[in-house]
Amino acid sequence: MTPYRNLSGNSNVVAYETTDDSIHVVFKSGTYRHYLYNSARPGAAVVERMKQLAAQGRGLNSYISSTVKDKFRRKW
């Protein structure tokens, strides 16, 4: 897992891991903390944008909250 840089200082995202077609995001709070997003759900373009935001260390949590919402493949 790669630690999320959290440049804004107020993200709920702690870490992430990417593959060719997915991103696994770990949150610091919530009933479920691990979420998997992939090309099937929410779709390849959305996952690619999430990967970009994760690498930048800013905006991932906001993007998930405002755009992705509950379109995850799996949570645990």
C-alpha cells in the first residue's frame, strides 16, 4: 500500500494501491475502511481519475464523495 500524502491535511484517505484496472482505497474512519473500485464499477475513466488524484495526494476523498459515491466494486 502507498500512504496517501493528504496535502490538504483533512482527507479521510489513508492509503491506496493500484493495479492496471483498479484502485483499492483505505479510509481512516467508517464502518468499512477498505473499498475497491475497478473498470467494471465505477468504470475505467473514473478509476483512472482516482489514480491521478491519489498520486497527486490531493482531492481523492472529495472526488469519491462528490462523483463516485457508492459506485464501488467491493467494501470490507
